[in-house]
Amino acid sequence: MQKAGVFKSRGACNAVFALDDNSIIKGVATHSSGNHAAALSRAAKLRGTKAYIVMPNNSSKVKIAAVERYGGIITFCQPNLASRESTLASLIEDTDAVEIHPYNEPLVIEGQATATLELLEDYPDLDIILAPVGGGGLLSGTALAASYFCRKTIVIAAEPEQADDAYRSFHIKSFVPSINPDTIADGLRTSLGSITYPIILKYVNDIVTTSEDAIISAMKLVWERMKIVIEPSAAVPIAALMEDKIRCRNKRIGVILSGGNVDLSNLPWQHT
Amino acid sequence: MQKAGVFKSRGACNAVFALDDNSIIKGVATHSSGNHAAALSRAAKLRGTKAYIVMPNNSSKVKIAAVERYGGIITFCQPNLASRESTLASLIEDTDAVEIHPYNEPLVIEGQATATLELLEDYPDLDIILAPVGGGGLLSGTALAASYFCRKTIVIAAEPEQADDAYRSFHIKSFVPSINPDTIADGLRTSLGSITYPIILKYVNDIVTTSEDAIISAMKLVWERMKIVIEPSAAVPIAALMEDKIRCRNKRIGVILSGGNVDLSNLPWQHT
């Protein structure tokens, strides 16, 4: 329930407002197919500078419209990582904009951490905080904030079984990239970063996985009973609870509901 | 975002808890096809008594399940007012339960009024409060609370064009019943009551109407931008704002979002 419909406004705003005037004058840039692009465009607009966004040419109309609404300047690329990175590199060379990575960036991680800070202000005695994990920006911020503000609160992450690179990286203690992830939780398809992975190894207590069916059921349950529109990525921790993946008996549990951007004309339970 | 997914929990709880032990011992009873039935069942359970609910035999499975979940004892009847009333009358004769009418009941109106009380506690300087109108329980409570707690706040009601009995009753100052209303806003199909109508005539500032298309657009807008699941009936005041039916320039406006019970597998924008 925050601007751009997703936690990414926290990290994008923190990064854009932490930079000094000289650094920011030529604008900010990123490649993103989704929520970070909209959040960064909005943050740049608030700061009075430009946001250059590299988006794959198969991005959804809804996401392109969101970036445009916040004044982001879009450059389209081919829908693969190599094209995204090379297009961003030449864009930055042309514009002198500062790159703001969607998750592998301390200022962004700091911003995402504020969700947990606020949660612990409201509920200081939580035993467990649950968060989803994709690139690890939200999870790193969550784990750092919990560790810093409340020693007794542990952090557990949930990830789709069908995009379980963070789960495997965490348990074998060796980085596993995300290759062809096939999950409805579109915010959780990315690999961990060089900054987020070590933080997660050190500060996160456990990572568990959930089935696609459970993600859809959890999303529907929250819509029906809490009356809150959440996207599949946000439903993953609830799915882990529903699938009994986390020992939660007699525990006080906080869950980060990470975002609510969904295509309302294409809901997953219409296909099942 | 309250129990049973709708404001009706307020009125049902107030009525059930205001009655003394002797009055309540044989249970409470009502006829209702929807939200009041679930809310009354829950209130009775909390008070430790029984709820006898007369429901049309064509009620949706979702609504039957909600009543059963809260422990309501259902008697099915034919889907017309005569059958509902006669079935309820014989049920009350058999059980000695107390009838709690869904809206034409001062204790229920009092309970619904608490929504406006809380709204004015948070925002004491509202110029206008908007509420939908069906049977008039919520609207009567809204208007009485606004009048009592904040003299400067006026109350305007919104109603579907295709169920405009309250609109016509208000403007011609003579009661018009709701006959064959054909609106997606299923909570607003009922006629005003003998208690609610005079309150509305005296305390409500205006009633406006909205199109079905605007109701659907308003509902979708709230889902998309506020991330709150609201039902069509709750979207009607937003629809009136979107259709410019209310002079709102430079005004501070509060809107009562009345409920969020929708069938998620059958959303109206899938058909348009």
C-alpha cells in the first residue's frame, strides 16, 4: 500500500535521495522489467532529475505505462540479460546517469530495510519475520534490520520451488544462479547479487520453498480474507506457512507483503 | 477490513450485545441473502447464543458457506420476499428467537454509525462523507453520526441508477419501493425502511446516482491503486465522484468503503 504498489519505492527513494546534487544531476539509470523501474522513475521525479530505464521489448503494457506515468525515459532492448546490460552501459555512457541497481546496491538495501523497521516499531516482540527472496534486496534489508533492531527476531525467507536458486545457494553455501525460473511469482525470478548473497548467508536463519499451487492459494486467501490485493511474489511467505514449511506453533510471526501489482484481467485462479 | 468482510458486523454486534440476557437466550433470527446473515451469525456466536437465518434457496455457495462458518442455522425458503417473511415468522414462532432486521432497526443503525464516528476521529474536518444506500442502515447511521459529532460535515449518498428507489424517494419526498433492481451492486437492491427513510430525509444532504459502467471502473480503480478488495456496492460513491456527480472541488471528502465480499472467480471486468 505504498506508491508504485511495491516495497521498491523504499529502496529507490533512499538511493536517489542519499546521492548528493552533483551525483544526481545527470539522472539515474537502471535496467528493470518491472517494479523497480516504476519506483525509480517516481523517485527521480520527486528529486527533480531524470530516470533512464532499459526495459525488455516484451515488457507488459501495464508496466510500461507505470514507468511512463512517473516520467521514466524508456529505452527498449532485447529480452535477455546481455542485451539489457549492454544497452544500459551505452545509455550511461551517453547520459552520465548514475546506475541504481534494483537490489545489489547498499542504498537500495537500506531503503528496503525500513519495512522491517516499521514492522518492529508496531510489533517489537516478533519471533519470526518472513519475506520473499528474489535478488535479495528486500531480504537483505529485512535481515539486517531485524538483527540490528531486535536480537530475538529471526528472519526466514520463502522462495518458489521452481525458482529455488537462493534456497540452493543458501543451503550448499555456494552461489547458484537462477536459470530459466518458471514461476508465477515474477518478482522472484532473479539471481542473488554479490552484495546480497553474503548478507543473506550471514543474517538469514533459513530459506524454504513453496509450490506454485500454494502460492496461488495463498494469494487468493489474502484477497478473500484480508481484502488486500497482493501479487504472487508477496504470497510466497504465506504459502510457506500454509504448506507447513515453517515451525510456527506459538510463535509471533510478521510477514512482509511485498507488493500488489497484478494484471486484474488475468488472475491465476481463472486458469486452475 | 473487518470481520465478515463488511460493515454489517458493526450493526449486528451492537444489536446482539445491546440486548439483555433474557432477550437473547433463545437466539436471534433474520432473513438475509448475504452479508447481514454472516455478520449476525458471528455476533450470536460471540454472545454465546444461536442465529437462525432464513436464506433464499438460490443464495450463492460462498454466502451459505460464510453463514455456516460462523455457526448460523440456515432455513432455506423460496427466493421472494413473501416466502422470506413467512418462513421467518414461523421460525420465530417455533424458536422464540428475537428478530434482528438487517437495517430497519435502531440498534443496527447505531452500530453502523460507528464507522463514521471512527472516520471523524481520524479526520475531524471533513466537508463531505459519502456512503452508498440500499436499505439505508449504513446511510442513516452515517448521517446521524455526522450530524451529532461534526456539524460542518454533510452526508451525500450514492445509489446505482438501475436501483434508484432511494434517489427517487428522497427527491420526490414520497416513498418509492425497489422493484426489480438490476444492478451489479447487490448490497443496494433493497428498499428503504420505515425507520431509515425518515432519518435519511431529515439528515442526508443529497442522493445521487451512478451508471453500472462507472461502478465497475471505480471498483477496479480501487483494487489497482489502493490495493483494497472492495465489492461493487462499496464502489458506488467512488463512481459518483468519477462521474462528477458531486461538487468536490477543494473539499475534504471521506468515503465509507462498505464491504469487500466478491466472488474472485467471477469479476465484472472479465465480461466487459
